[in-house]
Amino acid sequence: MKRKIWCFAFLWLVLMFAGCGGNEEGSAAKSKEHIYRGETVKVEGIEDFDRLNNILVKGERIYFGTYDWKDDGGTVFQYFSQNMDGTDRKTMTLEAGENAYYSYLTVNEEGNFYAILNNNYEDDSNPDNIMWVSEYFLVKLDESGKEIWKQPLSGNDPDSYWVNQMLLLKDGRILLYDTDGIFLHDSEGKRTGEVKLQKQFENGSLYQTADGTVVQRYYNTETNKEALNKINVDTGEVSEDYTIPGGFGNYGMISGEGYDFYLEGNGSIYGYNLGDAEIKELMNFIDSDLVSYYISGLAVVNEREFYGCTEDGIGHTVLMKFSKVDPKDVKDKIVLTLGCSSFDWDLRGRVVQFNKTNEEYRITVEDYSRYNTDEDYTLGLAKLNTDIASGKVPDILVITEGMPIDSYASKGLFEDLYPYIDGDGEINRENFFSNVLELYETDGKLYRMVPSFRVYTVAGKTADVGSSQGWTVADLRKVMAGKPEGTEIFAEMTRENMLNYGIQMSGSQFIDWKTGKCGFNSEDFIDLLELTAEFPEELGDEYYGDSYWDTYDSLWRDGKVLLEPMYLTDFSTYNTSKKGRFGEDITLVGFPVREGNGAALAANLEMAMSSKSKHKDGVWQFMRYFLTDEYQEKVEYQWPLSLKRVEELAQAAMKKPAYEDENGNMVETEQTYWISGMEITITPMSREEADGLIEYVKSVKQLYAYNDALLKIVSEEAAPYFAGQKSAKEVADIIQSRVQIYVNENR
């Protein structure tokens, strides 16, 4: 099946005549359809919106509240309500006693509250047998918080009783789901009967649609999938199963007027009725200029109006009202499409900012992760690759692992970015890491933009591995031959992990995507197989022992482990490893490879411009930002492309950490590292150390080669060698043959 996805040669004729991303007018219309205006709801008396909970809409009023923990362990709830226009404000304060709290707070049409009160205390009436008691009560309160009635709750085993859920039904009855089952209570809180379901379900949770239908979400052990079914609370009858198109894992469920449920996920809010073949997108966060991935505490008035908490773009949580905007009131802009199979926070924020500030262009995001299901999280990427193969190329493509990028580039799908960089008055490629640009070039053309990156390498004590960077498997064996018996090459490394790590770190040396030549039957790859065979198939309990984790951080200092795989993202990573983990000079010797220093480089974000785009100027207006000082100055905890920014980070690494005190003075502190209970001070880097690390990053000439299909081929075919059924040479020949076919299909 995967080969069919990758193999799109027969669709190439379609590409020759296809435009960008489908119908442009259709994209523009679509981007207008899902826009909601966000308005901050100012609520006096609520300072901490992170604790805002139970946002409810009842009739013409909206309810929302906060909670706080008291010093004695109790909680204080403050509940606010007001008309939709903000008038007739009312406040209810509800204090729970020590070690007590209210949960499942809800409200009826008259403004009365219902909740579960859980009270916990020590029963010391018998000094010889002091017991912890947990009591549950169903309570009704008026709008001021005054208790109207309180009914005790208990189960067959009082010591283990607890309440899972409470629903206030449309007819005024109360549905309780506790440790003994599902029970009905009348409007006075008295239990009137049990809901005896015709079929038992595992891990169920209850919801209620706007019309009062009770729905259960549960895990179906027969189909191994989550499902929904309707429950008749009077007869116990259950309906057939319903499923959410695309799976449950992508969405949170909220009930509200207009649909059976509203679904929140993948950066949108959708409407869904039980039995629908598709969900209907209502509000798109990006189109609505929202940075957030989600809206917490979502409350639905109807399909045109929502309330909820979200980020304001500068780290604050705010309560907002979202109202649908009529498409005819949305300003016309040229729409650019951004296609991706995952969408990170940084990129999301930039898209929103671009849309807010650019007068000519607007970006709409096609996030293919929404096609993933609970059973297969690769469907979105597969569909994106298929769409590209069939000519539906987005203006901007966010590149992720699993895309045949070299194939796309060779077929002319991407635009060379060098002319745009060189023609931009504010950007100069000489100010960037030249080796990074070269690694992402194809035949001297830059088809992929990489604003920041990370380096994968291997570190060892200089006293053990020498001062030279780069070595072979034979060199590694010579070092290990001089070490005491029991010395490990890497800590906690199994055979499977070592094979995967080796392919990722050195795989690009065995495949030349430009020529299509493979070298998996070479002596170098055979050496890698033979080295991998020396690692254990699995790590048993005897490997860890009783004190393993107590002494883990000292394994490298004590010489019990030779090498550390290093995820090198900044100066601190290197400095802490050298002065903390190893405690002496180290060499970034790299992974054993045929040539080079054994390090590999990978991007944190990769983007490409479609060569078919009708609006390349607009695409460049968006993409160029990631190469500007404004963006590069914000890069932390990864290597920026800008050499200027790297020098700023180097200067910071040569100083002690500091913070500003209450008087505005900068106070220096010490960076420390703990090993087996001993605190070690990590001194700042010297100029020589910082320069050496920068030069090392500049020397990396290999890309980190993660390829799931390649790893699968190597793992499958290497298994007979590890099992002693074939020689390393035999499986290497088989791997060479299979990989060569794979490469030929995907070039």
C-alpha cells in the first residue's frame, strides 16, 4: 500500500498541466466561510483565567467561574453569571471545607446550581484505627450559593465509592454515574432507580445532546475502537454504534444547540450529528486570526456564537466571545495555501500575524493531520503526498519526514529560493551557515528553506577517543579492545535501536539520491551490521538492577559507558555534557562512518515554494520573515541559521546565568549539574570553547536520514543475520537489492 502512495510516476502528466492548489476562487471563498470574530469578555473579579472552569450557557445567560485553593486544603469557587450583553451581573461564592471540594457544577434554567460535594477527613474516634473517610453528597444551591438541599451518596462498598459523572437531564432529573452503575435521582436528589443497560460497556463516559438524549462514549472491545451510542435512561435500551468520521482521537466533544455535538480539534470547531458521514467545519482558528490550538471551556450558544478561553498571543489566557462573520463582510485578499501534515506553534503564530498585517495576501492552512484516524496516523501524510502527485500543490509546503522531497525537487515542483534571497535588500546569504544551505541545495539550487536546525553527533572523552573528529567502526573496535570487560559503547542501547540509530546517522552515505546509486552491500555497511549484532536484543531486569538509576549520571564519568549520543541544539548542551556528564575534555567524534565527522544535521522547520504558484511574490513575503533578523533573534534552544544570532548566543554562553531582582539589579547565579547526589558547578564557556563549537557546527556535511520505509527494509532483511540464519554479506546483498528498487521508484 505504501509503495502505491510513493509511486506516482504515472501521474506525472497530470502535474505538467496542473495549477497550484486547486481552484483559487474556491480557496478564497472557503477561507471566508469559517471566520469568527473574537472579542475579549472583560470580567471584573476574575484575575486568573487559567483557573476559569465550567463555562455554561443556559437560556439567555452565560455562567463562568474560578476556583482557588485555601491554606487548609479546601477550595473556594466564585461563579459569575450575566446576560449575553453583559448586563445583570451576579456573583456566587462557594466555599468548601478543609480537604473538600465541589465538582460537576451545573445550573438549571432557573439559575439554581447542582454539584457533587466530596468531603474528606480523618476519623480518629478509635485511636488504634484512625481511618481516612471520603464522603459524597449531591447538593442543590440557589443563585447566591445558599444550600437548598444535600443528599448523601453511598455505594455497595463505602470505602471505595466515588462519583464518575453527573448530568442534569432536560426533564429535571439527575443522572449519576458512580462506582456501582448509572442511577436516576429526582429533582429533590432522592434516588429513584437504576439505569440497567441491556449491554455492559467498558470505560464509558456520558454526554447529553441539546435535545436531552443521553449518549455514551465507550471503547468497543469487539471492534477495538471508540464508539458512541444512545441510551434510553428509562428502559436501559442502547442504540447501534456511531463513530466520528476521522476518529475520536482528534476531537473533544461539547454539546450545544444546533448539532448533537460540537467537535474541537485540528485547529477548528465542527458540527456533528450522530450518523453523519462527515463533520461540518464551522470555525477555523487560523482563518479567524487565532494563534491558539484550542479553546478551553468551550460553551456553545448556537452554531454562530461560542464562548471560551484562549491565548491572546502574548502568553495570557482570556475569556472570549466568538461570533460568525458574514463572508460578504470579509475583505477580499489573494489567498495563498499552506499545506502541511503537522502544524507547530511557531509557524501558526507567523501565519496569523501575516494574515493580520498583509494588505494583499492571506494564507489559508490545509492541515492534513485531520485525515489521520485512531487506527492510522499516517493517512494525512499519505493524502498530502498523493495530492501533490496529482497536481494539487500548495503555494507553501511544510516539509516533514516521510515526503519524497528529492523526487519532488527533481520533477521541478519547487522554486529555487536563491534568486529571492539574492534579490532581497535585507537578506544576505553570506550571513548564514553556508554548510546548511549547501546541504539543502539540489544541483546548486535552494529548494528548501531551513530557518533553524539541530545537530546529531556522538561525544566521548578525549582521553578515550582522541582529539580527531570522525572515525570508523574499526577505530571504535580498537578503543573498545582497550577497555575493561563490561564497558558499554552506549547506555541502554538495544540491537534494534542501534540499527535504527546507525541508519539515521549514516544512511545518507549509503544512498546517493542524485545518481540513484546505493551502497548497502559495501564493507562499511557490513561492518555496521556486525557491530549492531553485538548489542543485546533486549534489556532485561538484570541490566538495570536495584541501583542503576541512582548511579546513571555517573556512568560516563566512571568509564562504564564510552559514548553519549548527543542531541546538540545549543552551547549549553555541549557545555553541560563536557563539564557535567563527562567531567573532562570531550571530543565530538561522531558516529562511525566511512567519511566525514559522523555528525548529521536536521531542520526544525522546512518550507518550500511551489513552482506552480501564481503568487510567488506573496509566498516570498511570507517565507522571507524566517530569514530576517526579527525572526532569527528569537531563535533559542536550537541553532539559528544566522551567524550573527549564533554569536549573540555564544556571548551569552560565556557568562553566568543572571536574573533581575525586585530592584532592577542583575544578579548572577551558578549553573549546576547533579551526579549521584553530588552538585557540580558548570562554568561558563570560554571564547575558545565557543569558537570551537561554532566551527564544529560549520563542519557538518551530512543530513540526518530518517526514512521509515528504509528503516523497515533494513530491519526486516537484517533479522535473519541476527538470528544466525544468514551471513552479514548475504543480508547486505538482499538489502541492497530491495533498497535499490525503492530508490528507483522514488527518484
